[in-house]
Amino acid sequence: QLERHRRHEERRRSVASAGGDSAGGSAAEAHDESASLGTAALTAANDAVALEVLAYQDADAAYRSALDVLKRAEKRIRDEKKRREEEADRIEDEADGDGGNDDSGKSRKSSKQDRESRRRISAALREDLRLENEQDEQERRGIKDSRAAVELHLADALTCLGYCFDAKLAKHRAGLKVYSEVRALYGRHVGRHHPIVANTLHNMGGALVELGRHEEAARCFGECLAVMRKVREQATVAQRAAAAEEEKEKDKDKDKDNEEGAPGGRQ
């Protein structure tokens, strides 16, 4: 539609120059039509970007809510563990008590039986505590895996949101802020030397150029190149290791075939 508007504008100018005053009405009509089309195109484009931004902001809010739920789940596990340990300590302290100051044989025997009973209860409670701690540890690992997945999804959504701010709305400062958070999230879960981190550094550099912060932009682009070199080195090492392993397998198969084909070998 923007290209159509440009062509209409060119036709309007040519008609105005060729037709003079007699073509003034037609030129005005062409101009009005092209202006209307251009306005509609720009409005539609802005509406589409606005919808994109709202969608990514909704995704951002949803992922952060999920992270909050996981955080509260971790706190619940910690609180439950602390409560169980305090209860076990209290029972052990009671079991280790002296049972009072009564020196009569019957009282001492009763106190000893009570202590033995409390010790058995304490031992059983400690065993239950151990089993529950193991279950808590499994649940914590699950929460950790879930948090990593949610934060990676959050980073993906923020990358798109930052691109809308930076490249589509020319809000480079807002885009840069979002890209910085994206870089931290990706770095936490995929490491520093990953193509997606390089892509984020490249986006940050572009936003910094638009803001006139050229020295910072150069540093970002330099880091981006360093990451991609490291990624290439790692890929080369992995390819060589895979090729060496494949050669070993081929040599094993060749040796096996030679053994089977040798005189006295397996038939």
C-alpha cells in the first residue's frame, strides 16, 4: 500500500505538470485518493504493531506470573522442611531429658521407658523426615527445570517485544532495556557462547547505534563476533570428534570382517 501511494504521488505530479490548469481537478482527485490510501496503510501498519506489542506484553505478564508461582512453591517447600526439622529437634530434646528429679525406682523406670519411647518416635520421625526431604529435592529439581523453561520462553517473547520497540516503533531506548534483560536470561540458561546470545548482542548494538552511543555499540558488535567465533570453534571440534568416532567404528567393522573372512575364522 505504501508503494501504491508512492506511485500515485508520482502520477499526480506528472499529471499536474502535463495538464496544467485543465487537469487541475483530476490531479487533485488523484492526490486525495493517494493521500487516503497512504493514511490507511500507515494506520493499518501502526495498528498491527500495536497488537504485536500487546500480545508480547501479555506473554511477558503470563510468564512472570508463572515464575512467581514457582517462587512461592519453593518457599512452601523450604518452610515445610524447616517446620519438620524443628519438630524433630523438639522431640529429640524431650527424649534426651532427665525425666524429673524423683529418685524412686518406679519413677526412674517410668522415665526410662518414656525416654525410650520418645527416642523410637524420634528415630521414626527422622526417617520420615529423610524420605520427605528426598521428595522435596525431587520437587525442587522439577521446579528448577520448569523455571528454566519459563525463563527461556520469557526471553523469546521479550526478544520479539524489544524488536517491536526498536525496529518498528523507533523506541530504541525501550528496545535496548528489553534486550539487556534478554541477554541475561539467555546467558543464564544457554551460556555465553551461543548463537542466540550473539543475536541479542547484535540487536543491542543496533539500538545503541540509533541512540548515537557508538562506542558501546562497537563493544556489543565485538562481543557478538567473539561469541560467533567461539561457536564456530566448538562446532568444528564437535565435527572432528564425530568424524573420529565414525572412523573408529569403520575400523572396528573392517577388523571384524577380516576376522570372519580369515582361514579358521567364524563362518
